[in-house]
Amino acid sequence: MHGVDDYFYNDTITSKVTHIGGVAQYTAEKFNIPYVAISGDIMSKSSHSSASAVLAEYDEINKLLSPIDRDKLIYCKGNHDGAYFTAGGVSYLKNVGGKAIFKVIYRRQTLERNRVFGSDGSYFYTDDTVSKVRFIMLNCHTDGDGSVDTNGYAIYNSMKNCVYGTEQLSWLAHTALDVPDGWNVVLMAHQPFADTKDADVLNGILKAYNNKTSY
């Protein structure tokens, strides 16, 4: 989606996605679509100069998406959504940490009854009980342990790295994929599964699920 392009270089929103919320809601209602999914990068840029600029754009994005019914809107986190700014030519200094991202992206989803979140609130599943489909929204840009160097730069570069981590993959295997018989499953993440550093583990879990074996 890449949010409100050029918002911080103009006095008014000049985004190509100004009406995206209204169009998505209209389409979902007209064709009885249960969810409107965003597969990451709701932010316009890969970096911003300050935390206040990041949060200001999130405010504008939420306004753009506000026409969509809250219970229909589901997110994945993208690498742009980590709220970085460029230092020394590398976009990896975190302006806004996981708690703030949870508040501005995911918190409204926790208010819905039909959401089951993992431990850090950046991945979850939701069920379409009418169609018997489970939608699993994964976070392929986890933040490591939050360690920083002496300059305050993140040691783990989640802007550039793509990894799920053992905690999330365990949740996927033992919780999210505990699906009733006769249901279908849709998995969504920002990056193609093959591009992640722990793709072999993810693929092993999914193969075992399909074959009704273990991994």
C-alpha cells in the first residue's frame, strides 16, 4: 500500500491511495467479502527523520482506512512498518518500537472477538466461520531482542532481514494450524515464504500439516 506518498513533503495529502478505504469497503460489501487484508508496508517510506513523523503518517493512514469496517480489516507487518530512519546510509535506527507499532497498527484488531494473537501482538489468526476459512497473518520482520550498539543503532537489522523466529513458528505449528476438519487455511506475510531466513522450518511445518505428519 505504501501509505500517503509525499505526505511529509506537501501541506496536503497527495497520495494515490486517498480513497482506498472507501473503495475497499464498497467492494467488500458489494461482493460479500469477509476481510480486507493488507500484506505489509502501510507506511509510504522505508525511513523517516523522526518518531513524530512516523506517528503522524500512521494517523493519516488510519484516517484513509477508516471507512473499512473495523472487523473486516486485517494486517501483516512489512519491513517499512518498523519505523526506521537512515543513519550512515543504513535504514536501521528504530524510532518507534514494537509497543508503539502494536498501538497504531494492531490494537484496534484486538478489540474484535474473532482474533487470536501470538505473544507480541504482531501476528494472529482470524476465522471466517461461514466459509470455514482460517486467515493466518504472519510477521516475517521480527525485531530480534531489541539490542542496540553504543550509538543506539539496532544490532539486528529488521529493515533488511526477513525472519519469523522460533517463537512465532512454534505458535503457527501448535496454535494457528490447529484447525477444525474440513476447513481451509490462508497464510499471508509481507515477503514470499522462500525469501525468509528460516523458510526451511516454515516449509517443513506446512508440509507436515498438509501431509498430517510431524516436523
